[in-house]
Amino acid sequence: MATGFSVLDTLNKNSKRGIDTTPKARFRTKDISIHKIYSNVKNFYPQEGIEEKADEILAVGLIDNLAVMYEPSEEGEYKLISGERRWRALKLLAERGYTEYELVTCQVRNPANEHEEKIELIIANSSRNKSVATLLREERELKEELEYLKENGMKIHGRDLSQGRLRDVIASMLHVSKTKIAQMETINKNLIKEFKEEIDKENINFSTAYELSGMSEEQQKEALQRLKDNGELSHKEIKEMKSEKLEEKAVPDYDTEEKPEEVVEKSESRIVNYDQELDQEEPEEYEEPHPVGITSLCYNCKRYLECNVRTSTCTSCDRYINKTEAEKTEEQRYSEEQDRIDRETKRKLQELHDEKKMEILPSERKRKEIEEATDKLCGYVCDKLCSNRKAVELNTKNSMYKEEEMNNYCYECELMNYVQELKDAYEKDYRK
């Protein structure tokens, strides 16, 4: 009786896996009955929307083929790698009487081992919409499989995992940024079990979970209690809690409680030395300390999001990159450089001015100031005399010269002579 097996199906599994599995654009397909296919227990992705997927296939047909591997078992002959929701939708249509959907075209894969099988399963589901819990599990399990291959010197489809960081490989496989992968690693590593359960229940989102992962276990438990009391916990509330903790850390706590034995000893010593204490000077009044809080370098570091060891009290780090300086534009850098040059030029000019000023003695400086003042006064008087002289000459020619103008002219001459006498007297006195 025919069993449905072909000659190829009876080949040894190891010999089939010896075939070249280097990634190619072409692949082998086979039409397989949906009843010979069974679910993969390694598939942790939720199987939702089967009804909608069945209606979609009924309307336009199956667009993407399934991916399977030949591995006979009690459940069937071919284990699913990709397309479980489509397979379940096809089974639903067959149960409804649409027998034309019992045969499905599949790509037959040959993963070298169970680790490669798990990686292929995750990559095949990397583009679907996922919850936060599924995202975190996806990253965690993919990292575990890649770490195993790397530690054992194995490759994935010819890719050498010993070169570069696994984080970069995971980011490329899941089609997300390296920063996002770093955030997922932090959540998987630092978040307490209770909050991971809240993620499964979709009570907190990704950003809230990431903020929580940056807190200590004790602080996370306080936040968990707040979630239970209020029924919700937002990203903003977590940031406020972290700020409060930073302020508390800035003020040192002093243990002011004393043990009973210490109190008795101190009381006895005070009684014995009472006379001596009276002779001593009164202590100075207590002055309240004002400690200065530490602002962590981490908050202004460009690597803040991808760093797994950031703290609220960091004062020095060999990986620190100033975020403000690193993100400056060329225009900002040029403007700052010009401002620096202007300040330096102004400083040097001021130094030259001060040097010249110190070369002149105070008495010499005062003499020059007086000479400048008298020269200005003489110049002013000369200008007046010249203008009056021209007026007098003009009026004389026109026979309109008045006695008052002549008197003014004589007065200004006397003033000029007086100024010159003052100047001569000062110079004579200065020479003495």
C-alpha cells in the first residue's frame, strides 16, 4: 500500500543536510498536503487572526508560500518553519469544505541543526507586528542561539559570527536599530520578574519598561506598588521617581540613632566630667550644611541610550562623548571659533594699550594732558580771532567798521596773550 513517501523522503537526514545551504535567490518547492504538515513547538509567536487570514486567502488566494523542513514524526512528515498562521487558515478553509486548499506549495528548507532552525524561524517572523513581550522574547532567544553558535565556532549560512558584535548581527536580522537592540538587552537583563509579567499583560509599554530597567530592584518594587495602587504607571511617573531618588542621593544620610549602651556610657561620662565641661568654652553654633549634588556625565553622553552601565553618580568615563559638542553643526562651530578669535584679539589689544600706558610716567602724562587742553584752547581762540579779523577787514573796506567790533577784537587778543602766558608759566615751572 502506498504510504505517500518518495525515494527522496527516505534519504538519510544527515546526507540531506550536507547539501550546500548558502543563501540563494532560487529554492526548491514542493506541493504538500496540509495534513502532512505539523506545527513547530519552537514557535513562540501568538497565532491570532486566523479567521481574518482565512477570509483573505479565500478572497485573493495564498500569496506567500510556507517554509517547512522534512522531519517525520507522529504528528506528520514536515515541520513548519514559517507560515503557521497561513497553514492554520488553510486547514480552517478545508474544514469548511474548500478542498482546493488542501495542497499548498512549500519551500523545503534544510537547517543544519536545531539552533539554525530556531534562527530561521525567528527571521521568518521578523517583519510581522509584535507586542512588547514578543519583541523582548524574540531578541532574547535569537541572542541565545547566536551566542551558542559563536561559542562553538559555528556559522549561520556561511556567516562568521566571530567577527563583530552580536548586537549588530541581531539588529540586521530583526531589521531594527542597534540602539533598540541595546534597550531590549537592558530590559531583559535588569527588569524584575513582576514587571515582565505586567509586560505580558500589556499593562506597561516599551518606553516605561526601559525607564524601569534603569532603576535598582528596590526602586522597581516601589514603582510596582504604585502600579498596583493606581492601576497604571506612565513613562513620565517613572522619570519623576528617578529624579526624586537623585535628589535624595545628593543629600547624605547620617545615622543619628544611638544604641542604649552608648547612651548610658555618654551619660556617665557627662556626670564625671561635669566640672570640666563648665570650664570649657561654649561650642560654636551649628551651621546647616549645604552639600552640592552630583550631576552624572551619563545624562549628557551621546552613548546614553546604548550604554548598559550608566549611573546617576558618574563623574568620569573613558567612553564619554559630549552630546552637545558632538551634535553641533558646522555653522555653530564656525561661529564659536570666530567669537574665540575676537575675544583673543581684544585681549591682546588691551595688553598692548596697557603696556604703552605704563611706559609714560604719571607726571609726564599729566603734563601732556595740560598741553593738549591749552592747545585746544589756543586753537579755539585763534579760530575766533581769524573770523573776527576777516569781519573787521571786510567792514573796513566797506567803511562800516564799528567801535564795538574793534573792542571785541582787542579783548580776544588779550585773551590769546593770557593763554600763552599761562602755557609759558607752566612749562617754566615744570622745568624747575
